Amino acid sequence: MARGMEKGFIFNDDKDRKRFILRLEKCINQTGVTVYAWALMPNHFHFLIRTGDIPLAKFMQKLLTGHASYFNYKYDRAGHLFQNRYRSILVQADQYLLKLIRYIHLNPLQAGIVTSLEELERYPWTGHIGILFKGLYPWQASEEVLDLLSGHRDEKITQYIKFIKEDESVPVVSDSELTEGSYLLGSKGLLSLEEAREQKIANHTQHRILGDINFARHIYSRIKDQQGSFLRNREHEHEIIDKLLEFTKEYWGVSRTTLISKGRSRASSRAREFMSYALVNQMGMSLVDTGRILNLSPQGVLSAARRFRLTNEMMSAIQRITES
């Protein structure tokens, strides 16, 4: 799921949506993801995706960056189009696949964009019509969805439509669980959504999981094996990065826009060196991730961090911000 900044529109007309779909198809071909369900809403979108060898982040980066560039150019706007990072939830497919397909494809109806299921069948901006009309969106895994049902194609279509109308064959799951996940995995370990809310730490998560406890524990074990005991608190990271950027603005008079524009003024260079050092040496971020934030190559980040002169004043500022 990705949402427009401050719930602003990310599509203004059908031309925007068509352009997005063309970009989506290109990104699918480049990254090998499989799309089972999707819905474009005025200020956000939903996808149900199975990734391949290429990480989801690469697919989303290509899609979101490309659409933001197109949208900003067309409407002569500047700044971020999408609100923060996209939200992704790892799904236990055998329990939730059909339920999520139904939830996503009914989004326009629930939002009042269409007023009936019959109108939804003609609405071109969800995967629902792609399942009903073979070949309409060749990049969509429509036949794989229908293969979850039985009989020949016409019988499967009938079952699918009945399932969309009456969700009796799948256990009831709340919409909040489908959009938030049932388990959160992050700096506090593995918590149920209810536990995280009770402890008021729902934003600690690095991973959201939709599945049963055994599935969640299996994913937790895999991630710990891959990353060790350290799991990044991305929400807290973003807060610290914002505070570091605010410090550079106050201390050197350098805005974030100026910082990433690779300006060559002395103030810009000092601010960039400060950010590179703080993110890499104090926060432990990779050169690649830091480079994405500062619009620098990994080697550029390394060089900037090495040039930074660490004074007592700067060390105190970094510690005050990163330990807050």
C-alpha cells in the first residue's frame, strides 16, 4: 500500500492511471513480481504481490519514483508525492490470499467510487475486471487466481463472482487486520497487533505479518538467522533522520532540498559531511541507504563521512539527536 502525501491525490484523471498502469507493467517485466490483485484509488493504491528473486523494494522504488517524476512534471509541482515509505505486509498465502483479493477488489465499492457490483465489473482500475475478462491486463496473474477455484473457466468465474458477493467460505477477518497485519516484528521482538497497541509501540515494527502465530514465529526465526539479533526500528530511524536534517538547517542554513541537490557551497559540503558521518558511523546505516537519502553514490557517502571533522560540539549534537 502507498498513500499520497497528506492524503493528497496521486491520480487526477484516467490519463494518470493509464500512465501508471503502463509503468506498472514495465516494472513487473523488469523485476519478475506476480500481481494477484490491485486497486487504484484517488489518493492511494493496493497491490497483492508475490516477489521473486528481486526484492520488493526494488520494484516499489522503480514504480513510485517513476510515477512521482511524471506527476510532478505534469502538474508543475515539487516535493514528495507519496507519504513516507510504502507499507508492506508479509502474508500467509493459504489462509489469506482469497480474502485479500476480495478486500482489495472491493475497495472502489466500499469507497463509493462505484455504487454496485455490476458497476465494479466495468470499472477499469482494479484487478477485478482483469479476472473477469481474460487478457485485459496480461501482466496480471488472473488465471492463477482462478486456479484456486474448481471447474472449467466459466465455472471458476461464477465461483469467483459468488465469492466476491458472499464471503462465506473464508473465516472472517477484520479490515484493520488486513491493512495492519496480525503480528509486528521489530526492535521489540515479535508482538501481536493487540500487544503492540496495548504497549503503545505499534510503530516499532520493521516487518508486518498477516498469518497465524506459527507462521509469524517461522518468519521471525528466518529474519533473525539472516540479520542476527539486530532488527532496525525504521519508524524511529525516520524520526532521527528528520531531526538531523533539521539540525543541518539550523546550524548551516542548508535545507534538505539544497542538501540533496549536490550544491558546492562550503555550508552544503559541511552539512553533507555531517549527515554522512552521523548516518553511517553513529546510526549504522549502510552506504547505499545513506546515499539514497542524500542523493550520493556509496563512494560519495564514504568520502564525505571521512572528510567530516568531529569536534566535541558536533559529537554532542549527534549524541543528543540519535539518543533521543
